[in-house]
Amino acid sequence: MNPDNPFPAPSKGATPRKVPRFGDWTFLALVIAATLLVVGVMVTLVVVLLYGSRFTIQSLGFSFLYGTTWNPNNNVYGILPFLDGTLITSAIALFLAVPLGLGAAIFLTQHAPGWLRGPVGQLIELLAAIPSIVYGFWGLIFFVPIERNYTEPFLKTWLGWTGLFGGTPFGVDFLTAGIILSIMAVPTITALSRDAIAAVPRAQKEAAISLGATDWEVTRRAVLPYARSGIVGGIVLGLGRALGETMAVVLTIGNTDKIGTSLFDSGETVSGGIALGFFEPTGPLNISALLEAGLVLLAITLAINLGARTILHRFQSGAAAGAE
Amino acid sequence: MTFDRATRRKWFSHGMVVLTGLSIVVVATPLVWIIYETALLGGSVFNVALFTQGIPYPCTPGNGITCHQGGIVVPIEGTLILVGLAALFSVPIGIGAAIASVEYGGQRRWARITGLVADVLSGVPSIVAGAFVYALLILYDPAIVFSTLSGSLALAVLMLPIVTRACEEALRTVPHSVREAAYALGISRWKTSVRIVLVGALPGIVTGILLAIARAAGEAAPLLILLGNGCAHSLQGIQDEGCSLSYWIWLGATNPYQNWANLAWAAALLLVLIILVLSVASRLVLDRMARRMRGG
């Protein structure tokens, strides 16, 4: 080493290279290929479903969306009988799961003793992971008989005048499927509402308490409005899940392709119609109709999910802004 | 007897608190009931034969008939192969896309598309993923539409957004100073990504993969379309008709044979246990990561 120069220029090997190395190029190409594949899956999904349903799109046009008959044997395809089932069961699910799920979240965050919060919270998260086929199997074996023998005759006797509960209660119908869906939606709604409520700043509650508000008034006027968008996001996400659910519904709804008006009518959802339709398709037109039904379901759930995510993002950025 | 306003408010509040407490009871009851019945009925046939024997002849006991219990070794193998293949397809792609968007994308606009597409994909109903794979493979080769391979492709579509999202979040938790330190030592960019950043993010990535596997293992709807019915005999290649625990529960639930129903409950119990183990494992991995982040 030259003693006159304590800072010798680095040897050639240590200079940072301007040109990226071979390994860098290969790796970059690989990860970009992975990105293109992810995007490609989404694009292919839409394109392939569109291409697959070309027969019915061409021959039926918009009548597919408002047709009231689904009959593969005569090649008549209208999706309304299925849409009807999807909307009714999801509406029942929300009607039951929103108050119960929200009530559970309020109790867990505001009123439950500390030792209860952790275990119950974890139980709820675990329950969100139970496969839907297990919910459906349980519903078919244990819940359908209860509906048929107790709940539905009771509702028919006391609420038959509303017109919602006409017909014979068989147990496999919109009401049962909707209740099973609500059982499945509750963990999602409770978990997300709980997180939103837990994120409400203490000062918000303390201000209300100092004004002499009762426990419920604190929750109703100080906590819930603050957590509103988080709760709504959770509800819409639960709705998205209910709309796309297949297995639990297909086992408990009765699987008939007529348009139901009473909650005791058996019917079919879009997802269930697709699943069962693929067992014995009558021909290319039938397969095309099933794929188009898939497109309709995809459009509905994507709209709902993107809506939920927009709300949740606003909630997250709103919470961040509130913390500053 | 009349109440003044303050008393009325107090009792209304008490009433509402009791109602929220009741709602948790109402919510918990069916959920506990499901777990209870699954454990009870599945547990009644939980023995060694379950893991060694194939699906028995359908049979319902009574009138002096005794049924062969049989086992669910074929559905178990089927689920393992399906989930393994789906992970093989989705994990490398998910990790690669996450690296591209976090390590190379930074704040750039194109990098956001990965997250957006993952969001959109995670909202695709599982039955639509099944219909998609059906429509895709029927164009390519109708002979493999009903197979373990096609079922695993549908599961991969469902796992992909979960893996990608989890990887992106895990990579973002690695501090930027770590990357800068690596560059300062003259380590090339790709080696920094793979040997330093990816290793640092590993707990988060493993958690994401475990959760994705848990979701795929319980999935039944796309398999209803795609598996064919390969439950009756031992599994052939991945291009032949397959079977899975979830598909077997469907068969047990929709057929009137007692011994099949018993095995379906056993399959349900096994699935719930698998998912329980995966959730607990992912939580342990995350806890370990949290401890390490605190500098323990």
C-alpha cells in the first residue's frame, strides 16, 4: 500500500457497476412476468367468461337478464329465478346479521368484561374460517328439521297475515337458506365492526360521558357515528360474501327454478344454479348460459366489493387524519 | 307510577346493554352448536381405519344389516394434492408480483395495479373461479376439464390474491435502511431482494400462505364443477378425476347412505381441525415476528 496516499482508489472489482448485472436483469424479468400473470388471470377470467357465454349473449341478448324462465331442456334461459333467490336470501341474511353482529361488536368492545373479550374475539375469527360446506351440511341435517317443525309453523300462525309466510313450510326454502347465510355473515360483520369501534379515540367517549350521557347514549351518539364507515364497510363486505356463497345455500334452499314470492318457497340462487347446472348440461347453449350467469354474479359481487373497499379506505384515511 | 326523564334514560340504557349482550348469545349459539355436532358426529368414527381405508360401499344399517365403516384416505390425499398444486401455482406468482410492486415499483403508478387486481380477484366468488377454469380448459383440452389439475387451478385463482396481498404487506414492513445497508455493502439488487428483504419478510409471507391454504382446503363450490367424481377408487394421476374432503362432504350430505354421512362428518371434523391448526400456526408465526420486531 502506498503510505503517501491513505485513501487509495478502490480496486476495479469494488466499483459499483453502472450496468446492472445479469442476475438483476433475470430477476427483474421474473418478477415482472409474475405481475403480468396476476393481471393476466384477472383479464383472462373476464375474457374467457365472455367468450364462453357468446352463444347466449348473441341469441338472447338482454332477455337473459329479465327472462323469468330457466329451462335447459327447452333452451330457454332467463336469470330472474336465480337472481330472485340470491337477492331474497342475501336480504334475509343482512336483516338478521346486521343488528346481531353489530350488537355483538358493541357488547364486546364497550360492555364485556376484559377476560371475555380476547377469547370471544378469537372464537369469532376462527368461525369466519369454517368452510361453508360444513355450515351447509349442518344446516341440512340439524337446522332444516327445526325450521320445518317449529319455526316456520310458528311464523305461519302468527305472521301469516303479512303475506311473507304463505305456502307450506317444508324447511328447505329461502328463509332457511337466508338464516344460514346470516350465521355465516355474522363473524365478518362482528370482526370488522369491532375493529372500527375499537379505533374510536377515548376522548370521543369521555366527552360524551362528561356531558352526562348514559352508557347507551355514549355508544349511540359518540361511538357509532365515529365508526360508521368502518361498520358500513364490514356490512357490505359481508353482503358480498353472502351474494357469492354457494355450498351452504345449495344444500338448504330446495333447488327449484321458479320465482318465489313467499319466504317458504324453495328456489335457487345464481351461484347454486351454476354449481348444479354443470352436473348435467344439455348442450353448448346451456353451458354458455351458465357461464353468462357467472358473469352476472361476478359483476354484482365486484361492484359490491369495490364499494366496500372504497368505504373502508375512506375509513382508514379518516382514522389516520383523526389521529394527527 | 311515573318515571322522571333521567330514570327513563338510565333504564333504556340498561335495556340496550342487555340487548347487545343477548345478541352475542344469539350469535354464539348456532356457531357453538355447529362445532359441537361436528365434533360429536365426526368424533364417533374417528379411528385408524379413517386414515387407511377407502370409501366403503354405500349402506344404511338396519334389519340385520351391518355396514362397513371404511375410511376417507382418498379424500384426504385428494385435498393434500389439490392444495399442494394450488400453492405451487399461486405462491411463486404471488411472491414475484409482490416483489415487483414493492421492491421495484415503489411509489410509481404501475406498481399500484398489483394491489388493485388482488383486491378485485379476492372478491371473485369461488363458483365463478370454477366456471372460469371450466371455460378455459374446455377450449384447451376437454379431456382434462374434470380432474385434480383443473380443481387445483381454480383453488390457485382463489389463493393468488391472498398470497399477493400478504406478501406486499410483509415486504413493506422491512425497513428501508435494511435495503440501503445491503446496497452499501455492494450486494446486488436481486440478491438484496431474495436473501435479505424476502427473508426478513418471511413470517408475514408464511402467515399469508397458511391462511390462503386454509381457505383453499375448505373450498367446495369450484370442485363441484371441476373434480369429476374420483372418490370411489384410489386416486389416479392429476389429469384424472379427483376427490377432496370438501367434495366428499357434499357427496355424504346429498346421498341417503348412513355410512357415507358418518364419513362426511369425519371429513368435516378433519377439515375444521386442519383449518384450526393452520390458523393457530399462522398466529404463532406472527407473534414470533412481533417479538423479533421489538428486538427480542
